[in-house]
Amino acid sequence: MSESSSSLSPGGADGAVHDVLIVGGGPAGLSAALNLARSLAHVLLVDADRPRNAATINSHGFLTRDGIPPQELRRLARAELAGYPSVDVRTRQRVLSLSRDEDGLFAAAVGRSSPGERIRARAVLLATGLRETLPDVPDLRGFYGMSLFSCAACDGFELRGRRLALFGRSADLADRARLVARWSRDLTVFTHGADVIDAVEEAELAALGLTVERRPIVALIGAKGVLEAAELSDGSRIPLDGGFVRPDWSLDLSFLDGISPALDGGGHLVTDGSGRTSEPGLYAAGDAAAPGPQQLIVAAGAGARAAAMIVHDGLGVTTSH
């Protein structure tokens, strides 16, 4: 990957150009902002404040913060950043456009609507996360974040040994089922009429004690976010205690103007493992980068790593520490 040839000017000494623009205020962006601030970088973080995990009541797997509501984690992080005068956090705003100017710096329009405020930055970190589209299962959204989740590693422990569902229409649904089965073998995989699991995969899942249900779902039954059953097209009901959803994920890069970082086959930004994309000075961290575990602590670590590389690249040093 390419490295930025620009140099960081601690504290934004010229008063006109930010050292780093961070797009997205989830764990990756917030972690990067903290580490950049501690390296005396002048940072502008822009966050639309519409996180993908907004429906989640509690998040898990974050050391010292296991079970914390995601919004509380963000609040605590913003409170910490408030102690660093070189960080400017803009919430409920978006980067409306991002391009390069005649000096090779990044030029962005920031605000709630066009034309927005014009700002410039030496480096940009994309920490926008992903958009998700849930399967078109009736009533699914009423249970999402309470008894239905998308991340097995995040929420499987609380559902261990229970009667679970897996809803999805993606080609990797059988693999998802094998993963969820680690927490419960009492698992029904609902394809909702889609032909996404072949006979070989169904036999493999059956050998694990898992059931594939191909009939369409007409309703999910339950109250106050607690799933109790799925009602099928023939009127039968399958009792359930909760489960998982395999959404479709997509990355929104529509604000990039004349900047075309490389993407992988799944539409994720390709990085070199340290956050560098194929575009000089443009970095990515969190779910927007190449796929991996979608956990808050993983995203936060990726943000910290990208922050270190931005500092190193800006100074032109190659030391690992």
C-alpha cells in the first residue's frame, strides 16, 4: 500500500489544515482520535451519529466494559476526548464530499446538508462502518437487538443452549449456521423460501443436529422484543428463544469525489493490515476495512493501529514502536 508523503504538524500549527480527518465516530474512529490526540495531532472527527448497533441494548466482549450499552461506550469515549483540545468532534454531521485539492491535501465538505463547511486535512481515516439490510422476514426488526442479533461472537454466550433461529438469504448461511451451533445445537436455519443451502450443505448441517427450514415465514411471535416462535406459511409454529440474523452489508463511499481506493470482492476497503488503503494518505479501520470479526474491541484496536501508522507515515519513519 502507499504511504502518505505529508508530515504531521502537531497541534495543527498552521491553523487552517487538520492533521487528520476521521469519518465515523464508532469504536474505530474514537480510538484513533484518542491515540492521535496523544501524539499531538490536530484531529477533526465527523460522526453522523447513526450507528449500526443502535438497536443493541448491551454489547459484549470489550475488556472492562462487558455488557455496556453501545451508546454509553460512545459517550464515555467522547467524554475522554473532550480532555484533548486538539480534537474537534462534530456529531450529527456528515462528510458530504471528499476530494483532493491542488496542493494534494484532502478537501472535504462537512455539515448536515450541502454545501457544508469546507475543511482540509493531510490524512483521512475512513471509519464509517457498514450499512446493513435485514432479511425481509415479517416482524424481524421488532426483535432485533433484544433477542435477535447479527454477531454470534458478541451475543452467543447469553443464548447458549437455547432454542435458536438463524435467519438469512445469503450464500454463506450454512457456514453461519456452523458458527452459531457452537453455542447451541438446537438451531433452526430459516431460508425464508430462498434457495441458498444446497442438499450437501443441508446434510452436513443435519449431521450436526441442525434443521433447515425452507418454508416462508409469515410472522414472528413474541412480546416486548422477546422471540417465542416463528409461524410458517402452512400455519405451523416453531418455538424459539432467540437467535441470529445474517444481514446484507454494504459500504457507502458515495461521498468520495475523484478518490477510488481499492475494494475487495465483498465491497470492503482493502488495507495492508495497518490501515493503509491504496490511496496515499487515506486509511481505513473497523468494519469498513477488509472483513473480520465485527466486534467493538476489534474495531477499537484497528483504530489505534491506524492512528499509529498515520503518525509514522506522516513523519516518514518506519520504526515499529
